[in-house]
Amino acid sequence: MTRPNNFTDQKTFRAAASEGHTADANDKTIVVLGKNMRPVDTQLYKRRWVMLFLFTSYSMCNAFQWIQYAIINNIFKRFYNVNSFAIDWMSMVFMLTYIPVIFLAIWLLDKTGLRVMAIVASSINCLGAWIKVASVRPDLFWVGTLGQFASALAQVFILGMPSRIASVWFGSQEVSTACSIGVLGNQVGIAIGFLLPPILVPNVDDVEELAYHISVMFYITAGVATLIFVLVVIVFQEKPELPPSQAQAQARSLSPDQYSYKASIGRLLCNKSFMLMVLTYGLNVGCFYAVSTLLNRMITEQYPGEEVNAGRIGLTIVIAGMVGSLICGIWMDKTKTYKQTTFAVYLLTFIGMLVYSFTLNLGHMWVVFLTAAILGFFMTGYLPLGFEFAVELTYPESEGTSSGLLNCSAQLFGIIFTISQGKIMDKWGTLAGNIFLCVFLLIGTILTGFIKSDLRRQNANASCDPQRGSVSIPVCVCVSVSTVHLFGGGGVLCCMAAYFMAVLEQTLNPLKGGVLPGSVAV
């Protein structure tokens, strides 16, 4: 159904809206879903847990590779005869690679789906692990860097997946828990990365013995990555036969032709609450990346020779965060208090970082373990909260797109904070570097208070009224315009016109099932 340019024929638009049609005009697309639809059958499959387990497995393996160099920075620095900053880049390459490649990953996820993404991620992760097996010689640091780059490339196809897998496979009452478990896999990998390298690679003087220990670690990593890759190829599935929730049923009802990748990103960039979420998420997770990368230096400068305890402290941070992630995920599934929970956890992260910073140099290792656990509970517990709150703010946009932009912000701030804190630590000490992070966590806490609690996905699920035997689906207006118009005045007017016409349509013809006028996603 074609409309005249500039949407001047409002009568045609109203007719399309009332009949549930689609109107196209060159590079502009208006998709108006019908106001009332018959109930859609939904079903939860037991194999959803298998899909989640496979994802967490290759996410775990990839996260282990991210931190395996940084946590024994001083050992690799001596083995390869490079400086600390070069070893820091073995971690930061993950952050740097993510930023330019994420948009390709978002496009691939939307065009090909979960299974292709899983195979791509696990295969590249496996390749990176085997490349590093060939790098165990003091003159082959560049080979290790190449392998780490491959692992970093795999990460791009992993980090944005938890919320997408949760939405595609899990019901409305368990999406936050499922997303938390998905994030948990990454945290488990980081935890193992903190724990095992200091044990597998002791700080011995003999270079040949050191090479042997490093080789053992790399072979174990490659073997695990290969096993996971084979399982993903054989077992991982795209999606269940029936959708798990009404929100997912609505998402499936849109044909690929009705979705514009560029326009989706444009709409997200115009969503003020989401952009605040992108900024605050980046500040929080960027601080976590900096703390994780520089943890070995923080601990060994205050407690020389404590490489193993540095790994254990990192393990403590992540395990506490895993508990925090699960508790927060279950809490949000039960209460739906996304804004309040996110703000509270952010504030407590700031307080935890302050306490950790001012107790690190007291000379008592047990105090460091305790404060690290408090910091980890809230700092890494925040990760799934950010994913799920962002999905709520941006529904019905692709979960992969919103998660990708969140992670892009996190990687950017991670690079900035890691380099800046490292330089500050070199010049003014560990305390000054940690205070630097505290300042940005305070800024993030304040900005989180300004995010509006617009729970669009919950509104879509709430529109189902089983007692009345009907499903009332809110009017969903998806406006796709060219990039030029989207960021110009014409694009803004187009969005405003579509929004207000949809609200007017709802006001004149109230929806059944208790959905208030104005539950419109633009």
C-alpha cells in the first residue's frame, strides 16, 4: 500500500492503521500493527536450557582468553621481554576490536539469526586459541597478539547475545533470569581466568620451564574451545517452533522486509532514555574492565610477590558478581522494578569502589578480599541489569542492536579508563587511579537517576488478558527513513507525525484489555 510523499494523505494512513496494513514510500516504511489480534499460542521448551548452556560455555571460554594475559602481567612481560603496557593491550585489544566490528555483528544477527552467530563466534574463538598455542617462544609475541585478536573478534559476536537468547527462548517471567545466566557464563570465564593462569604458570626463573607451563595453559584452552565448537555445530538451534511469550510473538509477526537496520539504529539514537543508558552502562562496565585489566598491578604494587592472591581476588570479585547477577535477575523477574534496581546497584557500586580504594593499602589481605567481594557483587551484578533495562526501553527493536550499542560504549570507556588509570598509577600511585574511577562511577549514578522507566516490553506482555480470552496488542509504529532524513528535520517531523496519529487513533478507539492510550513504540 503506497502513500504519497511526506505523508500528506492522512486518510490513507488512518485506513492502513485501522486495517493493520503496511504503507511504503521509497526509502520510508511505516509499519502499523493491528490493534486487536487473536491470542497467539506460546510454549516453553526444555531444550531452551541446552541453548543457554551452550552459549554460556563458549562465552566462558572466550572470557577466559580475555584475562589470561593480564592477570599474570609481570610473568608474560618477562617471558616476551616487553613492557606492562604491551601486555595490557592483550586485554584492551578485545575492547578496541569490538567498536568497529559490532555493527557488522548486529547486521549479521538480524539477517542470519542466533545459530549462525553461535557458529561464527565459537569457531573464531577456537581458531584464536590454537594460534596462541604456536606463540610459546620469547620472539613470537606477535603470534600471541594475532591469536588474541582472533579471540577478540569472536567476542564481538558473543557479548550482545544474552538478551537475544533470553527473548527468543524464554518466557516473560524468566527473561531477566535467563539473561543473567547468559551473562554469568562470561563472568565464570573471567573468574577461571583470574584463578587458573597464576596456578598453571608459576613465576619461575627458567625460561624453558616457563614456556612449558604457558604451553600447557594454551593447549587446555584450545582443547576446551574445540569441544565447545563441535557441540555448537551439532546441537545449537535457531529458535523454538512456538514463541515463548506474547512479546516474542509480536516480534515474529514482523517480516524481514519491514525491518530496516539503519533505521533501527537511528531510532535508538533518538531515544533519550536509551542513550543515557548507553552512557551510564559504558561508565560502569568500563570501570570494571579497567579494574580487571590492572588488578595484577594494583595488588603486586601493594603486596609484592602475591600474584596468586591477585588472581584469587579477581576470582572473588567475579564470583560475588555472579551471585549479584542471579539475585538481581530473579528480583527483576519478580518485581519488574528495572529503574529502581539499576539505580540502587549503581549507587552501591560507587560506594563499593570507594571502600575498596581506601582499604587496599591497609596491609591486610583479608580486608582486600572482603572489599573486593562487595565491589564485585554490585559492579559485575550490574551487567545483566543494564542489558534487560535497555531491552525494556527499546522494545520492539532488536535486542542484539541495543545490547551491541551498550557494549560498544563499554569497550570505548574500557580503553579510555584502562590507559588513563594505568598512567595515573604510574605517576601518582594506585589510590589516585582508583579515585579516578570513583569520579566517573559517581557521574554514572547521577545520570542513571534521569533515565525514564518506560517498560515497553512489559507493556506488550501485559496487553495479554487471559481472563477475557483476548490479546490487545498496542499500536506499534515503526518509522524507517533514510539516514539523511532521519537525522534532519524531515525525519523528526515524520516520527512526530506518526506518533501523534497513532496516539489519536488509540484515543478515538480505546484498546480492550486495559492498555492505556499512548503505549506506542516509535
